[in-house]
Amino acid sequence: MKALLKTKGFREFLRVLLALAIGLSLGFIITCFVSKDPLASYKAFLFGPLSQLNRIGDWLEESTTLVFLGLAVAIVFSAKQFYIGVEGQMILAALVSGVVVLYAPFPPAIRIVLAFAAGSLMGFIWGVVPAYVKAYLNASELVSSLMMNTIALKLFEYLLSTYLQLPKVSGIMSELFPKEVRLVSFIPNLPFLAETRALWEKQTSVTVMVYVAIAAVLVAYLLLYKTPFGYELRMVGSNNKFARYGGVNVKRIIMLAITTSGLFAGLAGVHVALGIHHRIVLNMSAGLGFEGVNIAILAFNNPLIVPFASLLYGYLRAGADVMERTTDVSRELVTIVQAAVLLLITAERLLPVIQQRVTTQDDEEHLQEKGEANVA
Amino acid sequence: MSLELVIRSIFSTFFLASVIRICTPIILPAMGGLFATAAGTFNMALEGIMLWGAFTGVFVSAYTGNVWLAVLCGILVGILVSMILAVFHLEYGVNLVLGGLAINLFSSGGTVFLMYTLIGEKGNTSILPSLSVPNVAIPIIKDIPILGEILSGHPVFTYLAFFMVFVAYIVMFRTRFGTHVRAVGENPEAATTLGINVKKVRYFAIGISGALSALGGMSLSMAYLQMFQRDMSAGRGWIALAAVNLGARHPIGTLAAAMIFGLADAVANQLGSLNIPSQLVQIIPYATTIIALAVYAVQQKTAAIARMKKFQEAHFEDIKAHGETAD
């Protein structure tokens, strides 16, 4: 146990657990104030996603989107670029991939592949402006990416309502994607799985995007930890000046870090369009804007931890949804919990209790040993 | 409406008055952000604090019927929320950007959560009989033909905003506190050696930014509109931060930058009456911000290079004059 406590990873893990526990307790206290039946409400929040198969499906779908967003942010944060324009990249990628699926004059399979390519490319392109002004002009990527988000949302709204809007519908949405371009279920079409597959297909719409997400995690991990580019990117992140003296082309790395993360944000958009809504609708990115930041922080910018953080926050989001639909507490509770967790995890000097105790114990032992040695 | 009419309306008194009106919710948080930035604690949370100010103002005024009590409560809540950021940053080492994002998340979610809990609505508070602050007719100016139409009759917050620019200038450059703020921002170690309590100064600077952002939020919900809408600050807090950057951390420069955004926004509103789609027109202020940031960054860079060259040249001349060898 003590050996475990000495490893940094384990201590950080405990810190995250503690932060989550405090965040969720805070959520419960708030629920107690606002709900007529706080226990039932919080039960719906904490266990709701597991109560029905379709809710488990919602959880997995939500988590898949979050994985892509988390990876995108983890990459830019690894280079210590405070770029938070993931939402804009995602929403425009969703639009572009939807247009390809609807109108490209190709057979369905090729259309789907093209939609993926176009979506991630769109994410890449939308990152170019903030990346350039940061890397080459040294203008704050933070402000410019926030501005790009708003611009993307307005552009999305304009293009959708002007060119894709279904006539005679009150909501702003495009037509449904044709059946043949729907992504298939994530359960393989095998004889002995037929029943499960039918059940899942009927109640949920979890698609092969799950596997794409897993592949994306591996790609992001290899990119960051097993390639020269990833090495340089992390070097820029840990010490910009040192990297420059070491001969790293810092500008190029910053440029590429932001645009590459757009590829992943673009995939999130593709998933939202092709995997979840099956059409382009207004507000499809609702509330997802900063989710990537939450996940990257929870995962310490490590792509391999991103899926777990995504499953966790996907679970809480799905739970909040169930809570809102079945009780008198609004789903925004989850945002408050997440904000608290974000603050607590990033608080370097808070919750270091565990670390301190281990080190002081060590010191005491050293002193004791020394003392014994002296006596001897 | 033809282009001619639009251009004519841009040169009308109404247009100039609308620029002033639109600027108000940017100038107030920008002056707050100015203090925080000058003290070296870039406050990302302006956007969220504006929401809390707007929210509190509406609810307190609706429930008590007292506008000024509502404004006071809004300011206090703004300070309170900014103190969360201050404590987590100054005491527990939270990164300012991430802490700011956390506060924004908390504000966006928290205001909607409370709105739903209190009145069962998630979009806006139009069902509440909330109040707005009175408009002020300036005694003599209001009777001057053109000037009166432009300058008189705005909500209290507008005059407060411009007055705050003046106050910020005086405080920043003519008082002990202002000197301390700038010293702490410039070089915290040196400030410490001089006996300045860095932490305390930063607490005050962040608190000021909270109070002014809350006022900015209330100028949205108690003057611009007469209700609270979810996420109604709509990026103004971030534009205010950009204004601080562009204004070179000087009250007058920040005011000028904020006015440019107000101008872009007002032009966008006018163009909206043409057949140009409103969404495209609404992009203008945000695009302006990016362009302005880029231009400013280039300017800074050329200025730095010019300074370096000048220094080098001076150095070479020095060497020539003294006949030293540059080894």
C-alpha cells in the first residue's frame, strides 16, 4: 500500500476520486435543498442510466462523443495551448458530414467514408485561423478560439436554416439521412449474437462509432507518445523555451497541435450527426462545448485515460437526463458538479493531504533510522 | 431597405446612441477585467460573473420590488463568485484559465438550475415582473439638438460605465492602490520585497472585476432587456477581455477597444435591416475581435523588433565611439 502511495499516478488517482466524491456530495446537498424527495432524485441521477437498456445505450452514445472531444482537448493541452474552440470544429464537422451523406452522388459506403473524411478535415481547417494567429503572431489562442466558436455556431445556423431546412416543419432541421447510410450496430452480425443485436438495435442506437472511438484513442496515444511529433509537442507543453533551444520548430508544433486536435473534434461532429441524430438539427452540440476540457483534465491529458473519464462523465450526463425527466431536479446539476470537480482537481495545493503524509512518514523513518544508527 | 438608407441611418443620431447603448455591457466588465489583468490575474470568469449579476438583479428586483436593492445584491453576488476564483487561484494554485472555465460552467449551469428551481422555466424569466433601472435625462445636455439625442436618456448603467472609465484611470494612475496593482502585475517578487501584500492586492483586483462584471450583467437584464435569459452574456465577457488586451491595459485604450466592438455590433444591427441574413451579420463583432487581436499582435511584434534594432544600433555606435572590439 505504501509503495503504491509513493507512485505519483496512484496519488493523483486518489486525488481525482476525492474530488469526485466531494463534487457528488455537493450535488446531493444541493438536491436536498431543491427537491421534494431528494433521495429518489439523487438515486435517479446516480443509478438512472443503468435502469433500462435504452438508457445504457444513451450513456454509451454520449460517452463516444465525449471520447473524441476529450482526445481533441488532451492533444492541445499537452502542448499547453489553451485552445477551447472544439465546439466550433465539432458543429461545422457535423454539418459538412451531414451534407456529404445527404447529397454526395456516390454509393452509401463511399458516402460514409467521405463523410468521415470531410468531417475531420473540416475540424482541421476550422483550427487553422486560431492556430496561425497563436503560432505566428502570438495572439491569445484563448480569445480567438472562443470567438471562432461563436462564429461557427452562427455560420452553422445560417447554412442550416437557409439551405438545408425542411419545409413545413417548425424546428430548424434538415431531412433525415437515408436508411442506407445509417451506421450499423456495434454488435457484429453473427448468428449466435442475433438476438442480442436485435434487442440492442431496437432499443438503442449504439453504432460502430464505439470502435472508431477506441481506434482514435490508440491513434492519439501513439501520436503523442510514440512519434517524434508527439515528443516535440509534449516538450513544447512542458517547456516552450527549452524546446526552442533544443531545435524544435515551436511555431510549427503549435500550429499542428491545434489543427490536429481538430481532426478528433471533427470526428465528434461526425458521430453526433451520423450516429446520434441522423439529421442536422439546431443545438446539436448543446452543452458539449467545454465537456472536452472537463474530460482532458480528469484524464491528465493522457489519451489512454480519456475513455474512462468519458464513460464517467457520459454516465453522469445520462444520469442527469434521467433525473430531469423523472424527478423535479433540473439536469444542470451535473454542470455544477463538474465545475466543482474541475476546480478541485486543478487545485494543486488542495487535497495534497495524502502526498504530505507519505513524505512526512518517510522523513520520520529516515530520522528514526539515523537515530538508531547514531545510538549503535 | 436600400443600402442608401442603411448608410444614412449609420450617420444618424439614433445610431450613435445605439453604439453607446451596446457598449455598456462590454465597458463595465472590461474595466473590471482591466484591474484583474493589471494585477497579473487574468480573469477568465467575467462571462460567468455577468450571468450571476444579471440573474440576481432580475430575481431580487422581482421579489422585493426594489431596483437599488437588486443592484446592490447583484454586485455582492458578483464579488462572491469572483472570490471563489480568487480563493482557488491564490490559495490553492488553480490555473487561472481552467479556474475561470470552471466558474463559467458553474455560472451557466447554476443560473439555469436556480431559474428552473425558482420559477420552473429554463429559457428566460419573462413571466417575472422584474424591474429595470431608470433612464437618465441629463438636465442641460438633453435640450441641445443633436448632442442631447445621442448623450441623454440612457439607462443609469451607461453613465456609470463611462464614469467607471474615469474612475479606473484615476485609481490606476493616481492612487496608492493603483500603483500597487500595477506593481504586483508587473513583478510580484519585487512588489513583495517592497512590502506590498501581493495576495491582498490581487484579492481586491479580482473582487473589483467581479463587482463591475456583475454591473455589466445587470445592464443586460435590467436595462437592455427586462428579464434574464439563459447564457445571456453571449460572449460579452470574453470580448471585454479582448478589449483589455487590445487596449494595452490602459483604461482609455480599453474604452476605445470596447467602443470598436460596440460599433461593429451596431453596424451589424443596421445591416440586419438589409436583406443580409442576420446570422452572418452577427458574426461581424466576433470576426472583428480576431482581426483586431491579430493586428495588435503584429504591431506589438514589429514594435519589439524595432526596439531591439534601436538598442543594437546604439550598442554598435557605442562600440565605434569607444573603439572597443566586439568579442
